[in-house]
Amino acid sequence: MNAVVLVGGEGTRLRPLTYALPKPMLPVVERPMIARVLEWLALHGVTTAVLSLGYQPDAFVDAFPDGGWAGVELRYAVEPEPLDTGGAIRFAACSAGIEGSTMVVVNGDVLTDLDLGALLAFHRQSGGDASIALTAVEDPSAYGVVPTDDDGRVLAFIEKPPREDAPTNHINAGTYVLEPAVLDRIASGRRVSVEREVFPSLVEDKRLFALGSSVYWLDTGTPDRYIRAQVDVLNGCRPGVALPECSRHGDGVFVAPGGSLAGDVTRCAFVGRGASVERGASVADVVVGASAHVEPGARLRHCVLLPGAVVRADAVVEESVVGPHAIVGAGAWVTGGSVVGAAAVVDDGARLDSARLPV
Ligand code: GDD
Ligand code: MG
């Protein structure tokens, strides 16, 4: 089976981290998110994946010098300009020469344990031109909302409606099976949104179906969800997902070779290669990337430190992401979904709440 993986977006909600690395190249417990997506596709029989690229394409090409990962052959389709999701699917399929057969399409920022085989079987049985995987969320307003009838026929596709207008909390999980006929509905050479143009036109012709499931699913596109994706690997929510080489120090607590954990841990933690959490520091639901350091008296909760980051004495980091080689100064507070960019410095005693540095 061939797949198109959409990874050309700019990752605006994770800026400034995504100035240095495109979103799917950001690590999820020490492994690039895209590698985890490819591992999931491989598990379900995908043999060739076309990476649909636009923003910082070289980062992907450089990451897979052998042209493959987890047994999946990789091809690269680099858009001359952003074509939006629909335009990107058409461009990728055509430039890789896979436009003549049924294909799987996935949003490359989604981590899921979805059963692709079940979606393919449903697709063949329903006989539509396209089938979408659905998942249920509490607040559907940030997603494509997809009401269906009892047979799974899609009745409407409403991208990001106001919460009070959403007819259901079943949303587009960002995994599709498409027949070649769908590509004919996508104009070439201009931006086309699969969610706003292509799916509504398929609904009109009664050619779109959808299948719900309750398996693990997360779109990693915001700081909170990027952190949650990693804590979920530690807390046992995703038993099938591999951790990098490490030893287990209790429930949900892992230390990689050369890492040192002398501080207090409540709930989950991962301490990467050569990283340290010093005595007198405390961590809860935290990933400390390779060679990162947490000094005494620092308190960290529900956060991610990327490789080489430093949190100085008595600082507080909560619900936030600290970029590679960034420094959080002594006694500083970084809270409320803040994102500290690569090599940025939060001054001693400074307060950053729901903020980005640099802006
Ligand atoms: N190649 C390419 N070109 N890729 C793009 C482009 C583009 O112009 N624009 C976006 N993408 C990629 C992004 O990199 C991402 O992997 C995927 O398309 C979806 O874009 P997001 O920006 O993450 O969209 P979203 O999360 O707001 O909404 C989408 O995903 C939800 C599920 O996670 C929609 O498909 C929603 O309907 C859906 O519910
Ligand atoms: Mg997304």
C-alpha cells in the first residue's frame, strides 16, 4: 500500500521551535515524530510513503539518508509553493507516480494506534471514493467535524466550526483512504483545502464515508498536546510504542544511559542520555532531553526540555516546552503553554506565562 504523509505545514502553533525544526521532526521522547508515524504505517502494511514537503524539506531528506525507515521506502515531493492539504495530496501523488491506485493519506502531526487495516476493509465494503477515520474529542471546534448516518455515510464536513455549531464531537482524525477519482476533484497548481473543498464536494455526491474508533489519537500541533504526546508514551497509554534505550526506575520513570536522576519524581519522567536532574529538583510528567540539566530547587511539571536545555536553580517550568540549548535562568517561571525557542535565554527571575521567546 502507498501512503502520502502531509508534512509541509509551518507548525505555527509551535513557534519558535518550528523556526529551527519542522514540527514532524521535533522529538517525541527522543525520536522524531515523523519516525513514529512511519513506524505506525509500517505496522499496518504501508510499503511506500511519499513525504509531502514544503516547509524546510531538507530536514526530512537529511534525517533519512538511506531513503527509508522501518521498512517503508520514502519518496519526497517538494512543493514549489504551499498548495494546502488537497493541493499537496495531488502534487505528492502525481510527482511520485502513485496516482493510479488506492492510497492512504495521513496528517504527519498525528500520533495514533488506529487500525489502518480496519479502515481499508471498511472502505472496500462501503464502496465510496474516500473514507475518513474519525475520533471523538471533547471540544471539536479545532478540528474537522464529521456527522454520519448509521451506515457511515458522511452527511457534512465542517472544518473548525464554532463549538456551539458543531453537530457532533466526532472529528476527522487526519487519516484517509482515497481512490484515484478523488484527485480529479483537486485543481492543479493552486491552493486547495481537502477539508474545505474536496470533502464537501464528495459529501454532495454521497461518495464520502467515515469510520469511528476509540483507540489512542492525538494531534500534536499545540504546546500542550506536544507535551501530552510524550507523557502518554511514559504513562502506559501506548504500550506498543517503543522507548529509546533506557532503564526503568519505577512506574513511568525511565533513565537513558549516562543520564542521572537524583531529584524527586512524582508521576512520570524520562531522563535522556547524559542528562541530569540534580538532588533537590522535582519533576512530574517531564521529558528531559539528552544532555539537558535541571539544577537543585527547580520544579518541573508537565513539560518537555529538548536536548541541551538547562533549567537553573529554583526555576519553575510548567506546561511548557524549552527548546534545544535554551536556558531558563535561576528563579525564573515559565508556565501556561510557553514555548522557549532554540538557544533562547530566560533571564534569572523572569516570568513567562503563555508566552513565546523570542516572540
Ligand atoms: N505539503 C503540505 N502543504 N502540507 C501541509 C500544507 C501545505 O500547504 N498545509 C498543511 N500541511 C500539513 C501539515 O504539516 C500537517 O501535517 C497536516 O497538513 C495538517 O495541517 P495542520 O495545520 O496540522 O491542520 P490542523 O491540525 O489544524 O487540522 C487538520 O487536522 C485535524 C486532525 O489532526 C484538519 O485535517 C482537520 O480536519 C483535522 O481534524
Ligand atoms: Mg494538526
